[in-house]
Amino acid sequence: MNSTIFSSLPIWTLYIIIVFLIVFAIRSGIAYARWRRAHFSNENDSAINTLALLAFILAFTFSLGTSRFEARKHFLLEEINSIETSWLRSALVADNTELQKALVEYVEIRIWLIDNPYKVKQVLKKSQELQTKIWGLITELSKNDLGNDRINALLIDAVNDMFDNQTRRISIGVNDRIPNLIWIALFTLIVIAMFEVGYLLGKTDKLNWVLVFALSMAFATIVVLIIDLDSARGHITINNQSLYDMYDRIKIK
């Protein structure tokens, strides 16, 4: 499974690191500006535009994060619909008890994952085992000709869609993350831009450190928000009520 350079760190740790990184970059720019002012008294620097480039890549990265978040919500609903459709169509064939039990268990492991978000590998392994079991039950039903061909075909289509939707959810939720190269480019621009901000601040007689920390915290908040959106295990989570509602409808009493 794919991971990013932030996967092993808690979100609050990332926030503190980013704040101190920005403050350090600004402080370095201030020190450099004062050194140059002491050695080159007649220097006249023009304005710098790296902040505009930083704003662009922040907006681009934020767009990637929100797109993935919306895609995860979409594919969750698609999977919920396909599972319930499979369960409803399984009622059309005879001797469907084992198949419906397997479909209910298929939902239960997804609910278990909500409470255990770091057990993705175990859930995927169990889910694949259940897919094999479900497909074997459908194959047996078809061979025994329990139900007519049209009903069997509808059930097979629904189960295929259910399997495909799991693949899509794994792809968008686990494997496809914002590439590390984009994160490296973003943090490089942050350091350069904040160094330049510090350089401009260093040319003034008085320095307001409250504003420096406020700026650092504002940029760190945006970056941490993007990181959290990109993670399927972040604090910004998808509402899973639809999954619980579907489970209440299909579970065997």
C-alpha cells in the first residue's frame, strides 16, 4: 500500500514541525537581511513574487486533497448500493442463506474498519477471502441451476459491481495519495517564500514576532488540513451513517 512522508507522524506533531520550520525560515531571512544591511548600506531590493507561486501550489495541492476526499465519499456510496443490490437479488434465488450471511459479514468487516482504521491490511485480507467465498457460492448456485438464468445473471452483475467498487475504494483511499514529489515541491516553496518574507521583515527597524507566529500558524494550518484530507485515516472523516443504515436493513435477525 502506498504511503507518504507523513504517514508515520501524528497530525499534531506535523503541525508543530511545520510551524517551527516556517519560523526558522523567516528567522533566517531576517538574519540575512540584517547582515546585508550592515555590509551593503545602499542596497535597494525589489519586491519578490515567490508568495504568488506558493499560493498557486497550495491551491493545487488543496484541490488534489479535496478531490480525493470527494471521490472516497462517492465510491463508499457506490459500494453500499452495490452490496445492498447484491443482497436483494440474492433473495430471488433458492438456497440463499449462506450467500446472504456472507454478504452481511462483508458489511460487518467494513464497519469494524471504521473503529479500527489502522487494520486495513487485515480487513483487505478478510474481504478478499469473503469475495472468494461469495463467488464460490454464486458459482455453485449457477451450476445447480437454482433460479433461472436471467436472475442468476442479475445477481452475478451486482456482485461483480460490488467487487469492482472495493477495488476503486482501495485505489482512491489507500493507494493513490498526493505524490511525495509534490509535497517536497510545496515545502521547498514554503521555505523559500518564508525566507523572503523574513528578508523583507529584516529590513524594518522593529519586528513583530506575534505576526510572525500568526503567519506561521496560518500556513501550517492550511498544510495540515491538506495532509488530513489526503489521508483516509485523518481527522476529517467521511460520514458512514449510510453504511450503518444499510447494515440495519440487511442483517439477519
